[in-house]
Amino acid sequence: MSGKDIVAELMQSIGVDPAHPFGDDVARIEVHENRIVGVHLVPGLQVDANETDTGIDAAITVADGARIERPVHICFGVLPENGIQHINLNMRIRQDSRASFLAHCTFPNAKDVQHLMNAVIEVGPGAHYAYFERHVHGKYGGVNVVPVAKVVVHEGAEFTTEFELIKGRAGRIDFSYDTECRARSVVEMTARINGRETDSIVLREKATLIGEDARAALVTHIALRDQARAEIYNEITATGDRARGHVDCKEIVIGEAVAKAVPSVEVRNPTAHVTHEAAIGSVDSKQLQTLLSRGLNEDEATDLIVEGLLSKKTRWS
């Protein structure tokens, strides 16, 4: 297929009308397997990308002081049942710039697909960077998703990331983010994942608050059914003066699913403060009975409760 045809199929798989995907004021990057099939840039955004045997190497830079008004759209996809996509990403958000990215990772037919990402992310002083990653998987659970990121958030910068997989089988997810938070920086990392059948989910998120008045929140909401399993490791270490952090992990287990949460907080400065909250259990019986009394059956009521756990209105909605 031509690059244009592949882009159209990728857009269709994520629910975007291929005939009217985005306006000219929206920057876009589309990658299928190891092919760069579409690029459209806007002022202030630079992309240098090269195809490799199994994926791409890409350097993305937002220029000093740039204000990119519309979210940059990135689409990584593998449309066949089998394939590998290895992304090496170097992301630089320069000083006092502001940008947000909406990334769709789509594998609608996957039976044996590897999606691997190694990212180095630097958010410059005073910059604001948001990255929302929405996964679209098929019904077979044949996706192995392994993203690894090292992040540095400089003085006065803000970094927000959200990982969402709600529809389709999760397959196997092994996720690792390690973030260094400098003075007066603000970091929020959120993951919302729905697992079922034999899905396996392992999340490791770490924030090190080394700067004065640094802030970090790690939020994880997971719903598991059938024989799905999840292990969540959230870690915050505070060494900076007046640093503040919070870990929030909530997991619902249904059927034979198994969930494990390991929140870890460490404070090495008497003026710092870090808290954690972890809750694992079945569907709340009071919520369930309330919905049953309103005419829903048990499956419908359970689905609604899970949807409430995983839903969150964001700037992307």
C-alpha cells in the first residue's frame, strides 16, 4: 500500500475519519512498523527521524519559547497480525516552551506484535509538556508493549503523562518510567488499564524529587477480569527541601484475576512530605446494589463501575 493508504487505515483504526483527520494547524507524525508514512510540522517543532530495520530512531524538539497551540498527533501502528516496531525516541522540550502530544498506538489485528520503545525525555526550565498515550488493541491479546523512559524535568517545568488502554485486550504490558524532578518542577504520571482473560500488566513508575519545592503524583487505576494479572510498583523518593509527593493506586479484581500493588515512599529531608494510598478489591458492593436496584443486571452494573474507575476527563476529551 502507498503511504497515504496506510495513513488512512491507521486513522480508521483509531476512530478518526480518514477524509478529515486534522487541520493544517495540527502537526502530525505517522509511523507504520518501520516506515515513516506521514509527517506534517508546524513552526516551533522539529523532527529528525530515520527508519531502521525494525522501527525508527527519532529526535523531536520543541524550540525555546515556542507555543504549540494544538496537540501534536503521533500515530505508531502495526496493522498486520505479526510484526515488530522498535521506537528510539529523543524528546527535547526547550526552555519556556509549551506543547502537548496525543499519541495513538494501534495494533487492531495483533496476534504476535512487539511494540518496544526506549525514550529519553528532557523538559527544559520553565517548559510545559503533556503526553497522552492511548492504545488501541484488538481482541486476541497478541501485543507485547514494552516502553522504557528516562525523564528529566528541569527547574520550574511541568511534565504530565497519561497512559490509557481501556478497549481491547491488553496482552502483555511491561512499562517503566524513571523521572528526575528538579527545583519547583511539577510531575504527574497517570495510567488507566483494563485487563482481561490472560493479560499481564507490570507497571514501574519512579519519581525522584531532588529539587526544592518539587512536586510529583503517581496515579494508577487498573481493572482486571478473568485470569488477568497486574503488578504495580510506584516509587517516590524525596531529597529536596519542601518536596511533596503522593502515590495513588486503585485496582479492581473480578473473577480469578490477581493484583499486586507495591507503593514505596522514601523521605531523606525533614522538610519533605510524601504520602501513599493503595486499594485492591472487588467491585464495591454498595455501588453494585445501587445500580442493580435501578434495573441493571450484574454484568452491566460491573461494567459501569469499572468504567467509572478508568474514566477521566482530560484536555484530550
